[in-house]
Amino acid sequence: MKMKFFLKGKMTGASMASFYTVFFIFLVLSLPAHAAVTQTAVVAMAAADYSSGAHTTVSVEPVGGPRTLQENLVPSGSDLTVVAYGKYFYRMERSGAQNVTKFDINSPATAIWQFSTEGSEIDTYAHDLVFASETKAYLLRNRSPILWIVNPSATTEAEFKIGEIDMSAYADEDGNPEMHSGVIVDGLLFITLQRFNPTVWPVTYSTPWVAVFDTTDDSEVDTGQGDGTRLGIPLPLENPGAIQYLEDNDTVYVQGTGQYTADASGIATINPSTYASALILDAADHAFGAISGMVIISPSKGYFVGYAGWGDNTLYSFNPSDADPIGTPISGLENLSIGGTETGAYLDQNRMLWVCTSTFTAASIVVLNTSDDSIDETIATSLVPLKVAFSQDDTDEIHASDPDNDSGCFIGNLIQQ
């Protein structure tokens, strides 16, 4: 592009400033710019009788609906979960499979690769994949004491596993610490360790911990909260599920289901600098049952799932900053089976909350407007939704002057869980 400017006469300071302002605007409008992020939900699904499973993709736009679905992609077993990082998503199958499969959101039915999560072990049950970068992530294997460090950009299985961390110091009677979920905060990896023994009945529970590792060299951090043998943070609840970092108040939140009763169930916080923990919501003080899911969207607003019994769950809003938080039930999300919030926060780029629901006769994803807790859309699904992750594709280029150049805000820390 060639540009010619002809100036006559002597320009004053004001006219010169005006000229450069116009020139800058012209230059900006003439240059290409990246499009707003295209975000897509990826949902792990199961048949109502849990005989099979698959994944489904759902468009995040438009607000108000109707959103579009591609359902029942790549059928599998029903014991699966999903995470996303950038434009890729990763589906982990457990019982009967023990693998992780990588997909591009632009080709959600075509596997890029599929690698085993077992190695020399069997039935390792991967629960989470926590990303430090495109080439480094942490594979949390619930029924093994060994955490894998992996390269998600590997092209062969031999290149996939690049290291490991021995977590056996946190093991309980069955020899495993039951690593479950994780989050990275300023280069530190926080991992929940459930520490229960499923080899006996009734299942026994030990004090759960959060272990902390420096992602630069994968060494464990001495939090100063340990017991002389373990360096991590003991939790004031049992059976931890979701772990989430909120940048607004520099706080890590951990939800614990307990033994699916109100005892030892609640929500705790961890200070990522001092590693001090505190129980901010004790389910035993309330009548909603156990807390089986959690989403924190701001220092003054969050959501949790009250578990009154199998198939009898209610979504509540609450203020995490209150000295004694009280949950308020969300209309339309009461006395249902609610899943999909145990291991992550499902808030899209429009600050809409995606809730996985089912009854004995129907299943759906309910999209909740968090500004007023109204239901934005109910998306009927043929299978039961289990877990939601958000993938993004920002590779398209458009011009800033194009009328479809919609701006978007992507909440990056929420696609890991």
C-alpha cells in the first residue's frame, strides 16, 4: 500500500497534533487484526445407563441462543473426562481404556493422537491434565503414586512422557494418594490429594492434602504447613474435588464432598503466598447436604452444588467473602442431578455458567447468566453431560474495519479445569 501526503504552509502545534491523530487512525484501520476468540464448549457425555459415552461440542455464541451442537462424537466408554488448552482438547478415558486422546476443536471427531496413561502399571485412572505450556503438562493419575509430566505436543507415544513425580509420601493404606485435580498459580502447581482407600468397604478416608510443586524444576515446595514427612498443606475437609484460583483476590479455593454427607464437606481457601488454609463454608452448618461442586466467579460471588442425595442436587449462589456464607437456591436448578462442576469452573467468555443437569427422563446443559442468575438457554442433549471444558480458536484474521469484528474477553485460567 502506497500513501502520499501533501502539506502546504506552516503547521501549528495543534494542527500538527490533529494531523498525526488522523494519520494514526488511518494506519490502524488499514492494518489486519486478529479476530475475536471463537470459543466452543466440549462436553464429556454418558448414556443414561452409563453403558457408553462420547463427547459433544456446543457453540458458546450466541448469547440467548440458539447454540449449535455436534453430538455423540467418537463413541467410547462412559468413564471419561475432558480438559482443553487453546484450540485443542484432551479426552481421558478410564475404566476399560486408560488413555488420553488429543483433538483439534476445528475437527472434533478426528483424533490427532491417542496415548496410554498406564505405562508399566494398570488401571491408573487419569483424572486431570494441568497445563504449564503447549509442551508441558501434568497428568494426574488417581490410582497411582506416580504423576506423569507429559508433552501434549508430542507426535509419538515415545515422546509423550517426559518425566514423573513420585507422590508416594502422601499415599494412604492402598498405596496411592488419589491425586485428583490441579491448578497452576504463578509457576506453582497445586494438586489435590483425596487420600481414600477404595479397596475396603465401607471406603475409609484419611486427611486430604494439597501438594505444591515448582513448575520450573518440578521440585516440591515446603509450604511450612506439613507434618515433618509431608511438605504440603493439610485440608480442613475431606474428599477434595474442584480446585480453582481467583486472580481478583489472589486466592485458591478447594471444594470437598466429604463422604457425600454434610460432615467434613465444605469449601476452603489457600493463600498461595503463605499457604495458610481456612474453611470458609462448612456444610455441616447448613441443611443443603454435602457440597459436591464449586465455581467461584468473583470475590463476592460463587456457586456450589448442594448434594441432598443421589439425583437430588441444587445449585446455590453465595458470597465467598461473607463471614458466614448462606447459599441461595437458583430457580430452575433445584432437585436435579447436577454434575460437571466437581473438577472445574465452567464459565465461558461471556460470563455464562454452564451447568450439567439430568432427570430420570431428560438431560440438558443449562446456561446461566451470572449477572442476574436467570437461565439464558437450556440445551437438550441426548446423553447425560458430565464435564465441560472450553476450547478456543483465534487463528482467523480479519480487518479492524470489518463489521463482524466483535471484541471478546477470554478467561484463560478457566479452560484448564
